[in-house]
Amino acid sequence: MVNLKLPKGRNSLVYANPLKRITAFLLDFLLLYFIVIDSFASYFVKIFPKESASFKMSYSYALMHQATMMHLYYAIIAMMAIIWFYFSFMQYKYSQTVGMMFFGLFVESTVSKELTFWQCAIRNIYLLPLFPIYLIWVISPIYYLFKGERMLEMLSKTKTTEVIKYGY
Amino acid sequence: MDTKRNKINMFHIVIFLLSLWLLSFLTASFFSMSDNDKNPYANVAIIKIYGDISTTGSDGYFDSGTSSNDIIHLLDEADKDSGIQAIVLDINSGGGSGVASEEIGQKLKSINKPKVAWIRDIGASGAYWIASDTDYIVASRLSLIGSIGVIGSYLEFSEFIDRYNITYRRLVAGKYKDMGSPFKEMTLDEEEIMHELLDELHGYFILEVAKNRNLSVDDVKKLATGEIFSGAKGKTLGLIDEVGGIEKVSEYLGKELNITVEYTVFEDEASFTDILRKLSSEHGFSMGKGIGSYLNNNQQLIKT
């Protein structure tokens, strides 16, 4: 028999497992809770008086204090903008966020060898709670059901991949 | 297509995450300090008079005084607001500019709604002048009030500069043009002029308090030594109306207007520089407080 001297093991880049992607995303959000969200938490708590313990009371309070609710909305936009920057920058610089590092997931460009910042910014834009961006939260899952890929990945010409080792 | 990837540098990632944290903290602090929504059901406005009182307000990032311009603007807002039936001045100030205090006092007199002064830690000198222009003064028994006097003291460096052979070259047109200059010794006639001026201002202060508090000028003169009084003593002297806190203010206004008092704070919307100033003064104060506390607790350590 001819010894073809094939390598014993191989790495293959495949589309990432959705479960791994979701877990990586949750891990990132856990990290972001301590770094970003916690800083805003005391402000969010301060907005509502202690008496508004139930959702109904908080909602009534919100209706009566529209200026305060606008402030709250702007604060949420600022917080999500920082989170969006985290995802965009990390994926642009290292092709992966901290959560993705745990699962060996990477962001790849489908059109060139180098990812641009704008590609990463667009693929994560759903994080910004602005109109019409938050319509993506409704459209994207429907698109995924029919096409099997994220709408924003299609628009940003990126994909999420993972390294599969076999033959080792 | 294999995307080109940068090597992971954990140090850079940590620095990036720390920067994100700092950015979040500053942004959240900004929002926390800029939010000042009014209570739509409020019928009594609270206007704060904290720190040094001046006509133009604080200059630096580490000051937190009160400007008479700002207070007059807020009083005007409260006066024009048809929902507001009374005004409470939340006072915690050792005084400041006589002109600023008088400006606020004059504005208070022009408002027909009931006005109450609620003195917290201190309501002295110019702050007391303002309080006396209200209809009712409430202070804690532990508050410091009074200091009905005028001060014009300053440090004179004339001997100091003589010691270092520095010459003060006096070039003036007008004999008293450099009166009060810290670089020359004050002459006897200059001191007399200054004292006359201070006495004149003192006189205005005494007359104002006597008129506002329905006291005789002679009685106020006896109190107007610049002495600080406790809130409890102030009541016996007629300088305040009631000893207590906000509940006494509510009680008075409730009886006077036959309402259930609902407060809202009237304050100017903080500009970006106001917020930066407040942030740096609060953090500076906290840092100093922490260092002071640490040094205090470790005094024994330092001595040995």
C-alpha cells in the first residue's frame, strides 16, 4: 500500500453551531452586565420611586412623567451604543468577542480576506434601540426561518464560523 | 475565504474592557445628574440655595455655589407656574455677596405667593438675609443661623514683600485707588474709610432684618455682632419662626393654604459643563474625604 503521508488531523472551517452562537452571545452579555449595564443600573433604579413596586404602578408613573421616560430612553440608547461598540470593535480587531473565544467561533468576511469595521458595525446594528433598526428584531427571525442565515450577516457580507477538528 | 485575523493580546483586551467600563460609568453619571423632571402634581416649589452666594455663580470645576441670577430665574418660573401655590427655599449656605443676597431678597418680596425658608446646616450672613425676606423661617435646633455682620478682611503681604526686598511701586491717580491692596500697608485713614463702608453695609443688613422680622432696630443691633446662633436660640430671639424640619414646613403651608403639600424641586437644567463640574467636585470631595479619613485613622501609625 502506498503511504500517501496524509496529515493525521485536519481543521475545517464550518458555519457555527447556532447553540454555540447563542451561548457565546449570552456569555458576552454576562460580561457586559458587569462592565456596562451595572453602571447604568443605579440610574434606572433611581428613575422609578420606591412606591412603584408593580409593573402597573411603574407604567402609570411612566405615563405621568414623560420627560423622565425620554431621559431613560436616551440612557438606554447610550448603554446599547456602548454594547454595540464592544461587539463591533472586538469582531473587527480579533474576529471574535470574549464569549466567542470560549467556543472557538470567528467572524469571517464572505467577500474579502479582511473584515472592515463597517461590516462588523452593520452585523451588530440590531443592538441599537432606534427606529427603524428595532424592526430587525421582527424581520430577522422570519428571514432566518426561510433562508437559514441571519439577515444582517447577509447584508454585512459576513458569516460566523467555527473550527472543527477531525481525524486527530 | 480565510479572513486575516489579528493575534489575541489579552492585555489590550483588558485595557479595552476597562475603557468601556469607564465610558459607561461616565455616561451613566451624566444621565444621573442631568435628570430633573418635575412632579406634575406638585403645588409647592423647592428652590435650593447651597454654598457661596454670588451674583454670577461658581467659576471653576471644583466650586459649587449659587448664583443670584439663577435663583431669580427659578423664582420667576415658580411665580409664573399656576400649579405652584408656595415656594420653599432650601437653604444651606454661609452667605456670600451682599448684592446677590439683596437681589434675591428683592425678588422674593415681589412674589405674592407664600414663601418659607427651610434652613438646614447653616443659614448665616447673606443666606440669613435671604431667609428673612420670606414669610416663615424653619430651622433645626442644631442649625447655625445669624452672623448678621459684614466682613472685609484680607491678608496683607506688605511686610512679607519687604523681607524679600520686593518693592511695591505705587502709581495711582486718586489717593485711595489702591485701598485694600494686599501689597501695601493700609493707612489709618484708609482703615477708617473701610470701616465706614462696612458699617454702612452693616446698617443696611440690620434695617433689612428688623423690617423683615418685625423686630426693633435696637434689638437687631444687639444681635448683629456677627454672632452665630443655634436654631433653638434663634427662635427665642425672634430670628426664626419654628424649630424643626421639612415636616414643620409642610404643616405651616398645609394650614396656610389648606392643601396637601406636594413638593417638586425647581432647578436649572444642568448643562454639560455643569455636570462635569459637579462630577469633578463630588469626586474631588470624595477623594479628599477618603484620604482625610485614612490619615485620621492611621495617625497613630504615622507618629510611630
